[in-house]
Amino acid sequence: MKLVSYKTEDCEHLGLYVNGHIYNLNSCDKLIPDSMIEFLKGGEELMARAAKIDEAIKAGEEAKEELFFELIAPVPHPASLRDAYAFRQHVATARRNRGLDMIPEFDEFPVFYFTNHNAVRGPGDIECMPDHFEHLDFELEVAAVINKKGRNIKAEEADEYIAGFMIMNDLSARVLQMQEMKLNLGPAKGKDFCTATGPWLVTPDELESYKISPKAGHTGNTYNLQMRCWVNGDLVSNGNMGDMDWTFAEIIERCSYGCDLLPGDVIGSGTVGTGCFLELNGTGKLNNPNYQAQWLQPGDLVEMEVVGLGRLNNVIKSVDTEWSILNRVSDMSMQ
């Protein structure tokens, strides 16, 4: 199934995406709530009801479709938002470009951080402040969504806790990020303004044909899904979800140690190899001292596509203000 959240006249709804059309689940079955979070809380029973509706629509049974709607983030109000560091290629390349050795601890355990679950956006425009445009970056990722409560979940059973997957763009304001991480804390302001997800939440059964074995010594499902990103029509990133070194199952095991995971929790994979300008610019300058670094600018169109998960499109907009916390810091340092 492809589950979506959408708006009609500023009211949020839960639907199915089938063959280019949106169908409201609550209209098809009154026992299904009209909210993604409440739906996920219903666990396997509600998922089975939704699957039955999906099958009926695909079989040609009549259902009322939505004609005027605005797609929003599939999980518009996640219970929490974590982001991991699962692709060794990205980590190793980004560190090499800065003249640093690979972190040996990367191969010992999957790490993650919490970001702002109240700053989730879906397809469409993304508004950024002036300081965000100081080296504004995309980050091409996949996110998993939790569908039932669990604690101390072992990796061997963790895939059972995944409701589905979606594309994730972990937007990053690199100057803010680098500034605050000099204090060995964060990222915070460099990340908390927006995380884009969408266009829909794809249940694992739809990805069975893409399933591959995890890397040697690892546990859990992974998938051979090509991941690509274009900026203003130019292909800038090309990777694969199958390159994840740490699986979502292993990440969930780490996340849930001594801690409840809840329906609607969102967990990002971390950036795929080649999946951000920070990495691409570093590689470009390493190979060519005259390389011109690229960062996102107002008006840029960012298109992310993951096989099986759809295409997430966002346009970067600038807030009409001169307010800058970077200038504030600079002024205070001169006093």
C-alpha cells in the first residue's frame, strides 16, 4: 500500500494512493481513523482493513476519490524524529575530504540523533531564513516509520515494527551546523528548521521484490532501491538503499534500548553516498582546486526519487526578513 496524508480546506486526512488517485480511508471504512498517527496506533488490525480496501480498489471496485487535495508529509505529526548514520560511504568520503581518518566506532554500533519532529514538511514549498542559506544543503535519505510500541527490541524481530518507508530530505544549514558543533553538541539550529518527507508511506510488502541480504555480519531487511536527487533538473546524487551498512532493524535495536518506541516515530537512514553537497563539494575540491562549490539557493527545485517509494519535490523559498542569529553572534564577539 501507499498511504498518504493530505489536506482539503485546511483539514488533514488519511488516504490511499492508487493508480494516481487519492481515496479517503475513513470514507471507505468508518473504523479507520482519518489521521495517520491514530491509524498507526491501531496496529495490525487497522493495517489489515486498509489493505483490504487497497485490494478492492485495485480490483476495480468503486470508491470515491478526492479531486481537490494538497499532499502533506505522510506522517505530519510524528511522535519523534531520529536520524541515523547508516551509510559508510558517505561518512568515509566526507571525512576523507576534510583530511580525517574514518571513525573506527562507525563499525561498532549505529548512532543517531534527535531532530525537530515539529518541523516536518511534505511536498511543496520550504521556507528558509537568511542564515539557512549560508551553505544550505539537501540530504538524500530513506526513513522508516514505527507501527507499534516496543522497548528493548532485538534486531532479529525489529522489522516487524516497521509500518513502511518514505523518502526523507534532511535539510542542513551547514554554517550554523559547523558553528554549534565546535562545542561538541548538536546538530541543533543547523537541522531543526525543516525535514521533508514524502510523497507517501510505502508498506514493506510492496518492496518484497527488491529485498536483498544485509551486508556481512549484519541483521535485518534491506532493499535494492536506487536513490537519486536532481537540483533544477541536474542529477547531483545517485546511490542505493542497498548500500546501508547498518540496517533499520539494527538501528531500531539501538533506539529502543531502555526506551519506548511509539507508533508514528520516524527514523531516518542517514545520508546515502553522494547524497549531499557537503560531500560532493569536498570531493570536487579534492580533485580540482578550482572546483566551484554548490549550495541550495532561493527558488531551487529539489527532486528526490527512490525506486518503489516515489518522488519528493520541494521548492526552496526565502523568508522576507533580515533577521540573522549569525550576525548576532558576530556582533557579540566584537564587543
